[in-house]
Amino acid sequence: MRPPRKALLAAVCTLAAAAVVGSGLAPAQAASVRHHAAGSVSGTGAGSGSAQVWITTPDGTDTMTDAGTVGFTTTPSTAPTVVVDPSRTFQTMSGFGAAITDSSASVLSALNPQARTAAMRSLFSPTSGDGLDYLRQPVGASDFTTGPAYTYDDVPAGSTDYSLSHFSIAHDQTQILPLLRQAEQLNPHLQILATPWSPPAWMKTGGSLTGGRLIDDPRVYRAYAAYLVKFIQAYRANGVRVDTITVQNEPQNRTPSGYPGTDMPSWQEAKVIEQLGPMLRAAHLDTTILGYDHNWTEHPNDAAATPPDETADIDDYPQQLLNSPAAQYISGTAYHCYYGDPSAMTALHRQFPTKDIYFTECSGSQSANPADTFSDTLKWHARNLVIGATRNWAKTVINWNIALDPAGGPHTGGCTGCTGVLTVGADGTVTRNAEYYTLGHLARFVQPGAVRIASTSFGTTGWNGQVEDVAFRNPDGSTVLVAHNENDNPQTFAIREGDRNLSYTLPGGALATFVWRTPGSAAGHGAQQLDPTGWTATASTSSSTDPAADAVDDDASTRFSSGAAQAPGQYLQVDLGKVLHPQQVVFDTGASTGDYPRGYTAATSTDGVHWTTEVPDGQGSGQFTTVDVGGRGTRYVRLTLTAASGSWWSVADVRAYTGADRR
């Protein structure tokens, strides 16, 4: 059993609590930010009949602004309605944060003690700051380093150190480790993921930290694994526990631009992990191992530079690793944002459902017009990270640098336009960037151990102008929904849980967090949404871009559409894959709320041959068309139109429920 963090800290140092006299924050930001205890609904005004709302707008007028409460009602809304259903659950969340790189430590350490403490509180405090609780720490140098590249076992060129007798973390003891200890004191829930950019040069072909591979020698694999174990032990001895580790940052980035990096094919990563896993156990360390740690999809430049013995890894690296003997030691896979789409994480989850998914790096960047940086970053990170990553099984959302100077540095090679969560000016001014708020919309409200729950979402990571969202149920029973209006114009949407609805108008481009509690009577209603995995659908007619399959793809941003005006005889038939016993089946138009069936019949069947009429003469009236099945054995459900209309017929989502009424 691992000792608690506080015991580790007390054994190493005692940090005096510093009173915050001057925050060091830009005055306008300090005035506009409204804090609250992460996940704590009591005292916010959000009772069982209302939700509390916090909002950030792309023009910066509102930055995590407390927008008050909005009440629930039992009257259905006519606005596109997001359906939240805690009966269907997904991944348990681990945390949100960034990286205290060597560069970040440098700019934070340059602040006077009072301003530095204020900046750290703004980042890590669960009561007066963002409550960040997951850090990804470089093992040695990255591109964001203030001086020459380094590892913890550097020896003269031509020398080796298989015994690791020269191992030392002295470099980190001046700035990085004190900041990590302070972060852990501010947030006892803090977890740390460690990632190396390069093994020591003497372990590599070419003898350089920049580029090259591990030497293919059993002694090197053992030495590198032992090096990582010694790092974990050394950090632990200095009061910082490493919870998770990867063995190589971006292993398919074979030509890093002037900074440490390593070409590590999956077969070499597997060899390292096969050594590392048993070593961790022998050392009684419960640090878990993640694989890959690179982009959602391999970048074309990386693929084009693939050596002949790595071609199997092209767009298949995580799969190669999880199909290797090393998989027994791998708890999950880590992803970055710099190429591809978050849906790659869901694809991997479906292939390896027992392995976790972590999102571990994405940097903000300066826009072509610097004045647009806040807006552009807020929108892109909202779509792809805050919502896109979490809707695709990621347990974490971790940005890159937690703080940089106004020039996006200091750095050695690599990114020239990166932005940090904070910008620290030479005069001590601390500016909160868009990343501070995108992370805050999650970290302040989604408690450790929260579970993502089902919610329909109409927006897409690629942008379609709709409202995109993700929902969570906290351990204390509160519900959190984070929503982003992808459109530049205000949009009204509704949130529905059970028989309760609320409506809200989101400003153009805004990111908002809603927090509410479910009344005890509603929380125990007993309805259970069925998992639609494996369902199929056919239709009499459909649009070439909106096929029947899109009605049952568990994604309300896509849809089946008739592709023509409604006419009697048009049908949509859903195959549930096997005989189930649903109480109700709901056909949801999604955002196209006017595309409901004007007239219809509904029938069910166990074999697709013999049918029972459930609704002989139905009339649609809005987004939801509900077929009561009454718990009878059902495999097929068919909706057939009986009336004509100039409107198309669309179905974005089909949901089936057992148990109580879910109209």
C-alpha cells in the first residue's frame, strides 16, 4: 500500500503557508474570475430544481463567470434538446492539468514568492483556483528547457554506465521539485504522469539525445528500464509520487527539430516495457505504464519517414503494442492532439475495452493575428479536448506547458508559437490564457472519481455550428454538463434529464458548465438505457450522405435522413441485434427538430417476419417520437410513415430503455 502524499511531503520538507498579498494577476482578469469549490454545488444556488451556470466567451468578456441559476421545468422545450442519462456510464475520470516543464518552472520561479504562490493557487487550489489535479512531467529535457538538453545519467561521449552509478536528479531539485511539492500541497488529489523525451545518449544509436534509437541490446533495455525505476524512486524520495509513466514521448517523431527525441518502434517499446513491468513490481512500486504517447493518427511526415522494420506501426502503433507480450504490463494508451481526430481513441477502446485511454498533450498556439489567440484556442480546445477527448474515452485532459513567457519560451528547438496555461511577463504580470479556462470548465467541477454519463451531442470536433457537450456524474451525486456553442451566433438549446428540462441561450462560441443535483425520487427511477453497440438499421429511402446506419451509431451529430419529402410508406427499421425487453424506444431527430414524422405506425418483431403493431396511428410533434413496447420481447422496431409532408424525415439517435417511463 503506497504511503499518502502528505506523509511523503512531511518526510522531505515543510513548506510554510504563504499569505497572498499581491496576486500578480492582470487586474481585469483577477476581477472577472469567479471561483468555487470544485464539484461543490452547496452554496452555489443550484438545488434540485435548478442548475448553476459558469460561462466563458471567446471575446474574454466572461471568463469563468458565475451566470447564476436556471430552473428546471417539466414542460418540454421546443429547442434542440440534449438528453442526459446517468443510467449509462463510460470511463471514470482521473484528472485535468498540464506540465511543469523546465521552462515553466523557470518562469514561475522568477516570480517573487508572493506572486508565485498566488499563481500556483490559481492553478491548483480546489477552492480558489482551477483545481488542476494531473501533471505530465518530462523525465529529463524536452524542447521546453532553459539550457542544454540533459538526462539523469549523462556521461562523456564514448562512455557507458550500465550500473547507473552517475544517476542524479540534481537538475530538478532547484525549481521543478519544489513546485511539484507545492502543487501537491495545494491539491492533495494531484497525480503525476512521467514521460521521457530521450534515454541517455549512451544508450542510443548515434550517441545523441536528438534522434536515433535505443541500441538493440538486452543490456540497454534492462538499463533503460532500471533508469526509469530509479527516476520514480528518486522523485519519491524527494516527496513526489509518480503515478503513471510512459517510456517514450512521440515515438514516431524520428526527426525532432533541435530537441531530444527518439525513434522507438513498437517492438522496442515492448522490449522496454517487458523489463520495466517486472522491475516496478520487484521495487514494490504501483506506478502504472501507458503505451504510445503520440498523435490520434500518425502524421503523414512521420509515416513517410518510416524505416522498413517499422511499417507495421503505420497508423497501428497502439494496436501492435497491445497485441504484444508487453500488454500484460500496460494499463492503457496515451494520445496527443497534433494530428488526427479524437475518435481514434474510441476505435482503440472498442478493440481493447479493458485498457484505459489517456489524453496527455496538446499545446495552445499563437494565431496568425495574435488578437485572435484567445478566441481560437478557446473554441478549438473546447471542441477537441474538453468535449472531444472526454467523449472518446479519455480519462484525462492534459495540456502542454503550464506557464511560459510572452514569447512562448524559453525553449530549445521545437515549437516557436506555443502558449501556456499562464503567461508570465518579465514584470511579474501573470495572464490567464484560454487554456486556463478550458481546463477550468472541467477541473473545477468534475470531481476525482467522476464518471462520464450518456448525453446526446449535436456538435462535432471538426465544427458543424451546433452545440457540443459532455456530461459527468460526480461521487457526491451532482451532475456536470459542459457545453460549447460552435456557432458564432447565440443558440438556444435545452438539457433534459428524466422528465425535467431547462433551456439556455449560449452566446456565440461560448463554453459553459452546468451543475445540478437530481431529486431523490428522480435519481431512483430505475430506467436503464440500453447499449446500442451492434445495432443496425435499414430504410426504404435515405440521403446519400445520411444513411440509415447513422440513426444507430450512438452519435447524435450524425443522422439518418429520408433525403426527400415525407411520403406514406417510407420506413426506418432498427435491428437491436438480439431479442431485448425494452419498455420504450425513442426516435430522436437531434438538432433537426422540424424533421419529425407527421404521421406514422410503429411495429415490433422478434424475427423480422411476424410483426406486432404498437402504434396504429401516431402523430409526431417534435424532437422525440416514443414507441411504448411494454417490456415485450423485441428485436426489430419499424417506424412507417402514414402522412405526407414537405419536410424530410430525420433520426439522429435511437435509444431503447428498460424499466420506468423515459418520455
